[in-house]
Amino acid sequence: MKKNIKITIFIGLIFLNAGFGFANETLISGRTMGTTYHIKVVSDYFKDISGLKEKIDKRLEEINASMSIYQKDSEISRFNRLKITGQKFEVSQDFAQVILTAKRLYRLTDGAWDGSIYPLVNLWGFGISEKNNKIPSKREIDRLLPDVGFDKIDLVEKRYLIKKKASVTLDLGSIAKGYAVDEVAELIRKEDLKNFLVEIGGEVYASGLRKDGGCWRIGVNSPREDALYDEVHKVVTLKDKAFATSGDYRNFFEIDEKRYSHVLDPKTGYPVANGVVSVSIIADTCVFADGLATAVMVMGRKKGLELVKRIDDVECLIVVRNQDGAFKNFASRGFISENPY
């Protein structure tokens, strides 16, 4: 799985006292999807969770085998190689579920989130191809734009993908990690565990409470390109919610003092330049929060906030860089955060 540049999440895992009585805490970590994962599980001392890491790793391997554009035999890679319109391409339940969320995001954001911009991402040097750090010509961009559009694929019978245009290709990297977070969280719940935190590459789901009885505390990395990965901009508390952040300050290049970000506008084919440097989303599922954070980066502060206000049980924090370089925070009404110090 391609390593998408995301925001480092500072996980508040300092437990002051055993609020649950006979509570035990276990840290499970590893690598997946070109990044790392960290899971904190709170259980009683008599609960046997041996073998949980093996189950988690197996589940992550299944998801990666479905949606990794880096694996030539993955479902998504085989679908991208298909150059026939109208032919049914059978997909796994994982792939189908992600496509359903992707279609919802595409509709809600009026195309600001679009999983078919894979060719443009490669053209700008931010994809699987070698980085070139050059500005593509308008002719090159215009040549690829007709291949972009998530409405150029259909999901039928909840198990088959069909291309309406043979040249359309997919990259679901902006929501695949969020889906993996949700699936790992579901796996842990089925082990009769209610208090845990799952983090994969900065995407988070927080269930229940910490060992000390408090809510999980999540920190958003400072949105500066020279910021340390543990430098915190804001802190939020979570319980039974997902959290995802997208930003433009880790993956970009500069030419003639102008910055070109990896966040592309699917409608124009060019990197966005609306002043938004970071978007954090709180939602019920991480797959939705993951994709919506990317979409709001594209939509900008005003349209992004207006959209979030229309969606139930979703909150956001948008960080904008002013012309003087200072940051300004814009949050939806229900997004409650605090300064880290």
C-alpha cells in the first residue's frame, strides 16, 4: 500500500491510575500499508488476548491484498489493468464496502473527493512513479482529465465493478487506511474488548476509555513543514469516534518559491492553493473521516465548513495559513479542542 503522507497523531497514552480496578494495558504494534500501526488495548487481568496481534496482522494483509496499488496481483491493480467497458469484475467484500463509501464521498463533496485521479497524481510525481518535481504542461493535464471521474465506474449486485470508460483507474489510498482502522476496531470488539485505541498511519479510532478512566486524547501535528512529528498543534478528546487528518505540508515541492502540494483538485488537475494546510475530521467511521478530510482540503474553508455542518455526527477543524505565515483555526461548532501546553 502506498504510503500516503498524513498527519502524525500524538496518542495520549499516559495512564495516571487504574480507573477500571483490575485493568491491564497492552500495546500492539507493527507495519502495514507502507506505514506503522499502534494499538492500545485495556482489559482486565483475567482476559486472555494472546493471539490478537496475529489476527490483526492477518486482517491487515487481507485488506492490503485488496487495495494496494503497489501489489501487482491486488484486486485494485488487476482492475486498473482491465481495459474493457461493461465487463463485470468481481471484488471482495472489503473492496465493495470501500467503493460504497467512496461513492458517497464523491456525491457529498461534488467530486472534491475522487478516487480516480490516479493518473494525475502520477503525472505530478506524487504517485507510484518516480518523483519528477516538475510542473506538467497544460496539454498533459488536459489529456488526462477525461479519464478522471468516479462516476465512470459502477458497483452492481454489491460484488462487481464495471468500467464505463476503459481508461479509468483507481487509487483508494486516501480512504483505505481509514477502512483498515475500522476493520481492526471491529475485530477487537468481537474479542469482547471495549476499551482500546487503533492508529494506522495517523488515522485513529478510539473506543471506550483509557486505563485511568478518561477519554482518549489525540493530538494534531503542527502544520509546519519543519515541525517535528510529535509537535502538537491542538488536542482533542475522543470516545467511540474516529479521527483523521489530512495536510499539505509534508508532501510537496517548490519551484520559483511557489509550493505545489500533493493534494490535487480533480476538476482542474492542479494542486489546490486555497490556503488550507490541515483538516481534521471527527466521524463515526474512520474510512469516512479519512476521505472527508481530503475532500475538505480541496473544497477550502468556506465550502468545507458548510458541508460538515450539513452532515450529522461529523465535526472538523480547518487550519488556514494567512499571507503573513500565521495559522488561523476554523472549527465546526461541535469540534472541541485544547492547546497542548
